[in-house]
Amino acid sequence: MLKQLSIITMAALFVSNASFAKDSSLYLGFQYPGKAHNAISITFDDARHSQVDVGTAILDKHQVKATFYVSPFNVKERLTKWQDTVKSGHEIANHTSSHVCTGNFEWLRKQNLSLEETTLAWLENDILSVHKHT
């Protein structure tokens, strides 16, 4: 049943996407390169070493560009490779400084970093403080 539901959901997304893309009035003045009608956004999280050690070469081979939401502590360990990633046309975006996320992860609860326990003021400070690393 779950498999059937997944297939139905995917089919609905494709149909919805196809009909949305045909409405050219939504994209006045914009055309995708190579007469393409759709695009896929590829993003990666946390600056995992495998992303820059292996993944960017695969993306570059296929001329695909991605956005990487990086964490400073992982970038530092592969700084030159991340700099090369930017030079090859990929986008780097800021993550949060503390990598706060859901309390589903026990290690975050132990550090009092679960998203459910933060305030908006704390989260704003954490996001803005990432600029210290750029």
C-alpha cells in the first residue's frame, strides 16, 4: 500500500510540475538554457567530506551545479577543495553556526541544541554569527 501511495504521489508531482512549467506567463523574460522547460534544484547539507572529495567531481563531469549549505567546522578540514568547488561554479550558502536541528537526535538534546528548545532570538543570533566564519 505504501509503495502504491508513493507512486501516486510522485505521478501527481510530475503532472503538477509539467502543467506549471507550461504556463509561460509565470516566467516572463526568463528562459532556461538550451531551450529546457524545467530545472532541478540540487542542494547538499553540512559540507560532508564526501561531497567535496567525491561528489563535486561527479557533478562537474555531468555539468551539473549544486548548492552546498556548509558548516564551518567541516569546510575548515577541506578548505582548498571547497574553494575549488566555488571556482568551478557551485554555490556555497551558510548553514547555522551551531547546526541546531530537531531534537530527534539524542546528541543534540544532550547539548541543548534541539530546535524545539530554542528561541527565535537565539536562532537569529546563531544564523547571523555564521558570518564570523566567512
